[in-house]
Amino acid sequence: MTVRVDDQFFSSKRIADDDVRLFADISGDHNPLHLDAEFASTTMFKRRIVHGVLTVSLISAALASMPGTIILLNFSLSFEKPVYINDDLTAKVTVRRDPGRQIHMVAKVTRGNDIVSGTVDVLRR
């Protein structure tokens, strides 16, 4: 299947408490901001937030929905808003430049508004 400029690929997920706890165990990131409601209530967020990298993993899932084998080359992302447990998130990647096998894309994760945005470059085989 051909990938063209302006093609879009998506991934959606509700982030559950179990996802956050499992990610903490897998990644080794046991920051109390993600796991301890009492601690998180004393921070600027006022409640537990989801790991940023867990949020970004939805972009990876969107890339995996592209045809062919996708190899991540680089990404540059900005975290604009926190993600909370039970948020419904959608990741969207949009092809902006396709010089053949290396594809430049715009990436976003949203919850009605942008949470994460930036660019992603992949190699498609």
C-alpha cells in the first residue's frame, strides 16, 4: 500500500490505573506523582498524572498501524498538558513529507485539545 502526503493514522485508548501501574513496573519509573494520590495532591497537578512516555506510546501505536514495517528514526515532542487516569486519548500522525522510504510526519496526542505535539521521522520498508 502506498503512503501519501496528508494520510493519517490513529490510535486511541482510555488510560486506566492498571496501565499506569504496569508501566511504572515495566519502566522502573515509580515517581510518586504517578502512583501516590496523597503525594500528587500536594503538587501543581493536584492529582496523579500519567507518565509522559506512556502517553507518547500511543504515537508508536498509531505508527504501527501504517502499512509495512515502520522503524522509528527520531522524534521531537512537546508536552503541553498533563494526562490524568481515565482520560480518553487519541494519537494521530499525519504524513507531511514522503521522500520515498523515509517519511516525515506531524504527531499529536489529544484529549479534545493537544496534549503532546511534534514531529516524527520513520523509515518504511
